[in-house]
Amino acid sequence: MNIRKCFLGLAAILLVLSLVACPDPGGDSADGGDSADGGSTAPTAGEERTEITGSVSFDLRYVPKGTFVMGEDVQQPPDPTPVVTLTKGFWMAETEVTYELWYEVYTWADSANGYTFANVGEQGDGSGDTNQHPVTTINWRDAMIWCNALSEKQGLTPVYYTDSSQATVIRIVNDTASIDPANGDIASDCVKWDADGYRMPTEAEWEYASRYRDGSDWTPGDYASGATADYTDAGATGLVAWYSANSGSSTHPVGQKNANVLGINDMSGNVWEWCWGWWQTPYDSGPLTDPHGPDTVTYRLRRSGCWDYYAFYLQCAYRLNDYPYREFYYFGFRPVRNE
Ligand SMILES: [Ca+2]
Ligand SMILES: [Ca+2]
């Protein structure tokens, strides 16, 4: 009896401690928009914030500012691995954009709000999947204007504009005033980097979030995001990522594998994720501060590996590219917002 009492007492204490220790799961901030900006307490690493648009909710996770070494364990000498400092924290989508979220914003934008996309998007890889699978079969430009659409739908300031005056929001995917149809060019000076709306992550932000542990210790660049061993360890890798060896040749609903330390899912595997930057290799030697990459090359960056690729491509520091006007059944994305 006393033992039972003691146990119950201990359990109660532990419960209280856990409630004190755990950050709010995000429900309170659902309508909070910019509450993080003016709040009295800074967000903590991995803090969750829920956003709602129409009938769909989605979560963001806080990524604190800091300094890391981009490309390490993957870029080989003489190619540099620059020291990169991100001077501001940011919020990153906890999951890849689901088809459900994509479609909610797409229909709002396409029907009555002046947007024209190149692709309607697919549920997952387009075969036997649901709206909880990541959207795919979209190109880089689609991802860009979708971010603008979500910003406008939510009453936020859009990030991408037709020219350097940053007066006209890009809403048409093939707007030749802003985008050279030959290579999909949009220059960095068309981007309102300080806006509070949604945008694609830079590749530095993407790799930083994928490898973050505590701001001083980093997941090695040759691990899948959140894994405890490098990509050649199928056991450790399979806990965090869908890839060719375990996907059954299909995308999967977002968020089923273990998240990384920040609570972000599927940063390695499931679908490739478009990032802002142009493909530049090797990297500049650095050190770099808030790098956005070069202004124009030919290819846009994608990160993460996917359900249809080998484990090798899951490495956090690995990068690939593609034409910004090309869609494919393993191209998706996840947006970020400034803090
Ligand atoms: Ca499928
Ligand atoms: Ca992914």
C-alpha cells in the first residue's frame, strides 16, 4: 500500500515536472501569426507553432540562429566547406507540404486571386496515395508562387516580386516580365528577404536545420537528418527516412518517421525539397553570412533524397539540382518564414 502510494506520488511529481518542462504543443499560437516577434520570451529550439489556413492546419518549428560548417563530410578537398552564420532564427515547416495543404492554397490562388501555376500537383507519387502524402509533380516556380499565395491568403507580406522594385507580387508562374522562360531566372533582388511571408529555404538554412542538434554539436553531413549513424547504416537510416530500400516504391504520408532534434520530419527522404538557391559548385570558401547563393546559373537546388533514390542521397550535406521549370513525381518542398 505504501509502495503504491509512493509510486502514485512519484508519478504525480513526474507529471508536474513534465508539464513544466515541455513547451506548449502549439495550440495556443494557432492564430498567433507574428506573436513570436513581439513576445517577451524568445522561441526555443524546435518550438512548435501551429498555423491554420482555411480548413488545413500545419506546424512550424523554430530554428535558432547560429554558425555551422556547410557541406562537411560530403564536399571533398579541394572544394571548400564554408563556415556559415545565420544571423536570424527562422520557422520551418515541420513536414513537407502535403497535398492537402497544397490544394487548399492552390484552389484559393488559382480560382479568384490571380495566380497561374504550371502544374496542379499530385498526391504523393501519383499512384495510390492520399492527401496526407507530400505534394509532388510541381516545379520550382510553382513552389515559389505557392509561397506567395500562402502569404497573401494569410495576410502576410509576400517574398517574391516581378523585379527589383519589389512592387508587384509574382503570381503567374511563367510571368516573362519577371522570369526568363529559358532558364527560370529570378534574381535575388526580386526577393524581399525581410518580409514576414513564406518562402523557400536557402540551401544553407535547409542544411542547417537538417543537421542541428544543439547549436554546437551537429549531425555529421553524411548522416540522414536525425539519424544516429551515417547513411550506410540501414538500421539508423531507416528510422528517419523513406528511401528506395524501404519505401515500397512509393511516397508515404508525411511525418511517419522519427523527426530530427528540432522536431522536423522527412528532411531526408520521402520527397526532394526545392530550395531557393542556384546551383553553384564548389561553394565559396567563406566565411558566409546569411548566404543566398549566386544570382543566376542554370539549375535550382534540391535537397533531401527521396523514396525513389538510394541512401547515399539522404546525406544532409548532399545536394542535387534541376531546371526550375521541371516537375517530377519526387519533387516537393517545405516553406520557411522569418522569425
Ligand atoms: Ca504511391
Ligand atoms: Ca524530404
